[in-house]
Amino acid sequence: MTAPVSRPGGTGQLALEWGHTPSHAEEDFIVGEGNDLAYRHIVHFPDWPSPPWMLIEGPASSGKSHLARIWAERAGAALAAPEALEDLSRAGGTAPLVIEDLDRTGYAEAALFHLLNQSMRDRRPLLLTAREPVANWAFETDDLKSRARLAAHFPIATSDDIQLSQMFVKLFGDRQVTVDPRIIAYLVARMERSPQEAVAMAELVDEMALARGTAITRAIAAEALALRQAARDSAQMVLDLEDVEGHSDDE
């Protein structure tokens, strides 16, 4: 449950925010050009090819976990923690599993390999998620990557104007905030085009409005855009300086 948010009565006062819980309900999922195929594959479960595996690949905040939760609800799947993979493979069975963030969560290579083999043998449905393509996964065994490539592969992205706008509506809705569609259009037209940036912008403009005790206005949106751009410029400047210093050391 999302706790109430205290919006202060005057500019500059402290905003008290008790957090919010993003909705992973199927009715709140935004289907667009970048994720339509992945969503349609999920809703066609259990009519999946053999092995019954699905790999969803996409950047942070692109909706991988939301899709995984939709499938988990439909399939009665459990979330497989990294430390449980070995026991799960030994126990066997056909109960569906979700294995998230395969490329960055520190799964033991042998345990993952055993679970994939067990799943292939017993036709155990798996939904896998990752940010990076299989070729970039930090595993040493080519056999493991070969197994993963057997999954039905669905890259997803959120980049078009309509989908980014819908994403903002959901992000603000999760925060129990209603925003003028014209302000959302203003943000989409000027922001860095990525789902991660949409998440960051929604959080920033909401926090700025909370701190000032106002609704989210175009002026706040413009200021937030400028702050995000300044942060990117500063980060790039640091990288440039490090690159210059590195060349100096080489000389």
C-alpha cells in the first residue's frame, strides 16, 4: 500500500514522502510497439515452444520486471533467488520459475547451468530477464550461453513518444500524482529518450513540487530538465578530464 504524502503549504518547506509502490498489475502495463511481442508471448502461455523458456532483454526501467510479474501471476510462477538455484535444480519438478537480472545479480554459473538442464529435461517453464544480450553475460562457460540462446528471445524498448508519455502517466500514477498532459508532452519532447530518464524525471519533478507545495508545473518541468542536463554535462566533464589525465600519464 502506498503511504500518504504530505505536501507542504508553502514554498521551501520540508516535504515528507513516505514512499510509493509501483504497480505490477496487468491492467497497469502499457503495451506499445517496443514490448508488444513480449506481452503477446506471455499471454499465450502455456502454448510455448520447447524448451518453454522466455528471455526478456531490455534496459533498466523498460518494464522487464512488470512483464515478469504478469507472467508469474498467470502461470503461478515463483521467483528463483540466486542462492536457491542449486536446490531447485536438484529437487526437479515442473513448477514455473522467474529468474531475473541474469547478467548482473551474481548467479552461480554451475547452479544456473544445472537448472537450465533440469528445466529442459522436464519442460519446466522459465521466464528470464537481463539487461545485456546473452553474448555479453559475464559467464565463462559457452555451454551456459548456448542454453540461454534456446529461449524465445524478446528485446524490449521504450522510446517512441506515445509509449514514453504513457510511461509518465503510470509513473505519476504510482506516486498518486495527476499531471497535465501538456506538461508530460513538454518533458517527452525535450528529455533524453530512455525509460531510465523517464523514471528519473518523474521522481525529480515530483520531489521539486512536493518541496514547494505546488502542483507539477511547466516551470518545474523546465527546471528539472535543466538540472538533469547539467548533471549529464558534469558527468561528461569528469570523464573527459579522466581521459586527458590518462593520456598525460601515458606520455
